[in-house]
Amino acid sequence: MPDNINDLFLKSMSADTQGVALTIDSMQVKFRENFAGTLSTLWDTTLGTGATATASSGTLTFASGTTASNTATVVSKQLFTIPVKLAFSLSLSQRIANQTFYVELVSVDPTTLLADDKNVAAWRFDGTTATNAIYEVTNGGLTRLSSSAVTITTTATSSLFEIEPFVDETWFHQNALDVTTSRTGSWRRQSQSPDPTLFYRVRLRWVNGATPPASSTNAVFTFVSVSDNTEITAEITGGRGGTSAGQAVPVVLTGAAASSTAIGTVTVSGMTVAEDAATTASPVITGGVVRAASAPPTTFAAGDAVRHTMTTSGALVAKPFSVPEGDFTFTTGSTPVTSTGNQSVQAAAGAGLRRYVTSMQLSNTGSAVVDLNVRDASGTGTILWSGRLQATGNPIDIQFPIPLRTAQNSALFIEYTVTAGGSGTVNIQGFTAP
């Protein structure tokens, strides 16, 4: 084989003659091009008509030209094997119709060592949207398996792209350049992943359409790097069931909120400071939510988790039934009821809400009985409570452990039937809730 593949066979194991230790080196080829020198040192170019490729001051500018159906390539002289990681920074001066740009790992013919396009992993940039790209794979000369357009950071400025073929799958990654944030996106192909037994070259390729593009586009690279590794199975000896922090395997959760990332059971321990002891430690705070009558909670279903109800001053509501803002009172006032009729206690509360009666105080100072009905709505509404006030009887105080309850969005009325001479007085307390 030609000399330029000799680097693929670096010694993977060597002996330390001083300590007789065995060193395993998984890195077969280390390749990085920052375009500080002559392009022809590491690359072969085939430009056709109108295309140009120039390396200068740390930048490769690869211009497409405007010749219809022209294909221009810049191909690495170095060969690589799978598994491998190709990383590059790329910007495109424009995205217009009738042009396609590829950055690809392409297999070579075993005899000629020229690219044969039978096995490929590639990023493809076409169309007019700077935030779209397509990734492709093929194996054994099959038609390329192309993704739909995926969202990337941009090609308007330099962005980072990666291709990582393994034996069983190929990964494509993308991110902004020179940042510490998580990748913008990662995509995987298992179908038609390239043959891991072959040699590959890096190829940069412009393809103009049969209709000539309106103008030439520059593909600008600041670096291309390739890490050609040999996968080695290794055992992680730390963290095997131990609890020592010194043997812990560090893990960082990224890309999702804790609520959507399964991390196991978390136990919140109480403070270790005794009651009535001074401390500056931060306590575990349990709180609730302020609720007002103007914005009551929706109806809760059986089994629902419910927060504590708090007042606007932050006090826990421990009173029966409702927050103070939900309470109501009613009285017939200083003028007793002396005639038969209906009287509104509370209007309908609104959709989903009911009126509840928790207590009543009744009296009749007249010489005849007064009959009372508490109704859900006026007239024909459901009778919730019925009673009689005897003539000149003692005042009556009634508490309802189970409050009287109207239907949803229904008014609360009291109905009087007064025998001539009767004189009734009524006070009602309650609250509003779902």
C-alpha cells in the first residue's frame, strides 16, 4: 500500500522499558488542519471550471463558482478508519438555489485509494435557509439515506459540525462555535451506517445545479480535525457499589429539567439543629398559595395533590371551610319579616361555584308562627332546609356541621310563610366555594 496509509498502523501497545508497564494507545491518527500553510500539503483539489480553493492566515475559502453542473472537491491525503470523529467549523457566505455543499467522510477503493462513494457519512447544505441542514449515510453503494432538514445554529457565521461513525451507528452533532453550552442538536443513523472495515478520506465538495447559480458562494473553514480512534473495552473500577466519594463516578445532568430526567429517589432530610437552638442554616420551607374569593381554585379531583391555602399576609388558613374572602353574611336587619314572600340571601356565585350555609340565627317576636324554607334559587328551587318559628319563641341558633349547599352557579334564597301576626328575624352565615 502507498506510504500515506502507514500512519494507520502505529503501535497500539508499547512497553515501558523502565517500569515494564504496558501502555495502550487508542489514538491511531491525529489530524488537524488550521490552514496556516499551503493547501496542497494535506489536500488534493479538483476544481473544474470557475471554482477556487485558497488557504491563507488560518482560513480555507472554497468558492463554488457559477458554472452549471460543475463539481469541485478538496480531498484529504490522509486516510482514516472507523471509528472516527470528524469536526469542522463552517460558514457559508450565502444560501441560494442551484448549489449544494457537502462535507463528508467517503470510502476509497482498496486498489486505487480514490474515493468510490460507496460508503459515506455526510453533512449536506442546500436550499436557502441558513438554519437548515441535512445529514446522509450510505453503505455498499446504496442510494444515500438522507434526513429531512434539521434545525442547526446557522451557516451565516462559523458553527461547529461533527460526524462520528462507529461500527454500529453514525452520529451527527451541531453546535455554536467556541461555547460551553450543550450541543444544539444530535442525530443518529443506524440504518446504512458506513462499512467499518474500509479506509476513508475527508472530502469537501461543491455541486452546482444544471441551472447555474446566480452567484458564487464561499464555504469558509477555520479548521478541520479528525480523531481516528480504536475502541477499547475498559472497566470502570470506581463506583462499583461503594459509597466513598473518592471513588464516585461524576455525572452531570444536561438537556432537560429535573422534572423530566429520571434520577432516582431523592430524600429531603430535616435540619439537624435542635428546636430553640440558634442557627444560620437554610431551613426546608413548606408553604402554600394565597387564594382569594375573586380567584378561587378549580375543583380538585379525588387523589389530587393540594397546596396549603394561605392568607395575603402569609398565614396558614386553619379556619373551617374557606378563606375569609370567601365568607358571606346575611340579615333581615332591624325590620322583622311580617309577610309571606322570597328574599335573596346571595346571588349566583358564577360558573363552577356554590353558596354554602354554615349557620343561622332565627327568632319570632310575633303572636303567630312563621315558616321558613332555605331554597336553591327562588320559587321552585330545591328546599335545602325547612323549619317553623313558634310565636314569641326563644331565639334559635343552628350550626350545620355539613353545610347546606346550592347547585353550581345558583342563587341562595329564603322563603317566608307568615301567619297574620308573625314577626320573623333571620341571620345567615356561609361561604362561597366550588
